[in-house]
Amino acid sequence: MEFSILPFTLEDQLILATLVYTNFSPFVSRDEKITIKEACKRVLSVDFKPENFRVRNDYLLIKAILDAPRFSSLYISDVEERFDKGLTQFFALTIHLDKAKLIAYRGTDNTVTGWKEDFEMAYEPEVPSQREALKYLNRIARKYSSPLMLTGHSKGGNLAVYAAANTSDRVKKRIKAVYNNDGPGFNEASRTHETISSISDRIVTIIPQCSFIGMLMEHSDDYHIVSSSARLILQHDPYSWLFDGPRFKYEKERTQNSVLFERVVSTWLRNATREEREGFVDGAFKCLSATGVDNFSGSNFEILFRTPDVIKRYRALDDKEKAVMKKVVVKLIQATRENIGKSLI
């Protein structure tokens, strides 16, 4: 159904936020403006290649979009990717709607670099992909005069909120909506806590009933809760979110597991210093690097069978690094025991 008949919906933005997990970069240049249908055809012209998709459902999504006029006729442009091994993983593109430009930021992909950057959000005031997201928004705002909307799933939702909250007042006035699909919040060192109020009335947060990722760090308590066909943290997968006809199927409250997880992580982050968080993440990824695995997709889950390499690398850490990692683990265990005890009272 055309947008002129059924206006843009929350469900539409989730589909488009999920679409950007497909690896369009090898097929669409930054300076091109083409239809989603043509972009998907180019990706499918080489059939199914795991490196072009985060999960197989991404492949099935673009095949379905080819037969969906509501989306296939939309134009995309300004495809931009930044990947620096060990530093940052960033991807965004712009979707041309009738009355606005929708910026869609990609969430965490299967790369070790992408996951490391996510963990760095627990202690850094800002991470490289957040800076890239802000630069991208400002570039699109200069290039087009249309109203703006931003969306993203997981880290992509965090990037959308970060960019909108930290851009200039002039650009903020043009932003109609910011959609955060189960994206994490911000740590106490982030200046976004000071700037987010200027855009908070336009932030729309959507989480599954058993949200874990969306409950990380400090976040909005105003959100829509959708049903999911998955369990526990697997509900983070947008393909598990349920519909009632063309609309989301909503729930009234989060699960007890989600509430407990939020309390545990909040307690843990409150008790662990910035230096401890950073030391733990650095140590963990040093151990992970010993496997030689750069991403978690497909057969590269071989990392699960290379535990001896991880253990050997851990033993090679110096005493200070080991002490920090042990201290952080102990604090996490203490936070878990404390909050489980409270939940039983």
C-alpha cells in the first residue's frame, strides 16, 4: 500500500532499520541515488553470500522487498561505510520518503570490531561510530532541505539518538522523529545526558518484552513494548517481533527477567570504576584476538572450539590485567546476588 494511502508507521521504520544490515557498500556507491529494488537486485545478483548479510533472514528480507511496492520504489542514497579494524564499525544510508529523508544507521554487525566498540560504550564518553553518526547527519542536513527522521536497531538506535541529541539547534528543528529499536543507553560520562532533553519529545523507543540490550546503561523509561516469538536475549532480534495484522502486537509490561537484568547491570556499572570497565574489555578482547577470528558469522563460530587459545592468552596477561578482570567479574557476581535477593523479598 502506498504511503499516500497509509502514512509512514512504526512498523515501516523497523523494516527499513533492519534493511541496512545488508551489505550494500560493494554494490551501491556513495554518490548514487537508486531505488531500493535496484539496490536489492544488485546484492541478489551474486546470490547468497554470507558476507553480505548479518543473518540469513536479512537475505530473505531483501527478496521479499522486491515484491513490496511500498518499499521497493523508494530511493536510497549516500551509502556510507567506515570500518577500521579494532576501532570502529559504521554504516548508514538515506531513504527518500515523500515528505522527509530517513537516515538509517546500522546496528552491530558480526565483526569483532563492532562488538568491541559496543563494549567500549560502557566507559568511553563517546565512541568513533557515534562521532561518525553525527558527521553523517550534519552532512545529510547540508545536502538536503527536507525534514529529517532517524532510525536504527541495536547500536544503530543508539547512534540515531546520539546524532540527534548532539547536532546543532538548527538541524534539530528539522528532525521530526528519532526511532530507537532496542538500542542501548549512554554511560554516565556521556555528554548526551545534557543534550538529549532538546530532542526527547521526538524520540520513539521500541523494545521487546524481554529487553536486555535496550536496558543497558542510562536510558528513557518511555517506550513501546512489543511481543516476541523468541526467549530472553534472543528477543533482541527484530525478526522475532510479532505483528497483529499490519501493526505490532504490544505488551503492557516487561518480563521479570528484563527487569532483573537491568537492575543487575545498573548495580554492576555503579560499583565498577571506569578504569575497571576499560581494563576488563581490553583484557577480554586481547584473549579473543588469540583465536584469529575477525567475525562471528557462519563457520567462524569456530571460536567456540578454540577455548585453549583464549586460556593461553589469558595466562599471558600481566598480573595487573588479570586482577582487574577478576575484580570486575566478582562485582558482577555480587550485583547479581544482591538483585536476585531483592527480587525474592
